[in-house]
Amino acid sequence: MQEWNEDEDDDAMAVPQPTAETRWRCTLCGNLTRFDVTRSMKVVDYVHLELGGEPRVEEREVVSETIESVRCRWCNAVDQIELVDRPGASASG
């Protein structure tokens, strides 16, 4: 399971993070489903090396994750997203 953490970099534009009740929506074209997300991650991997030397990641712990930008696949707008309710989110009160 991955957690979405904001980094302490104040120079980067804050990208709103989706939650269990919200999702992204492009403010220019209305896209809800297709985005290119550029992110930086710091992870700890448990790597198993086969006898032949081939590495395989068996476990991954995400220590931190920062979303740097989100680009809409439909209209190519960058960081023009907002959070909207997911379908049925308001009904699960």
C-alpha cells in the first residue's frame, strides 16, 4: 500500500492529493480518468538475488512520495486539476 506524502519542498506547486472520497478532475476539459503523474519516491526494497544473480524485488516500502506534476492525457494541461467527489462517496455516510 502506498501513501501519498507531500515533500517539504515549498518551491513546488502543491498538487491536491486524492483521498478515499475524492478523485482528480481536469479543470480545462473535465477528464476524470487519464493522467500522467510525475513523482519522486524514496523506497526501501527487499531484493532477492537468484543463484544465477538475477535480482527480484520481493517487498517495497515507500518511505516518502512527492507528486511533482500531473498532466491531463486528453488536453495536455499541466497541474490544472481539482478534487471532486468519487461516485457514491457522499452516500457512504
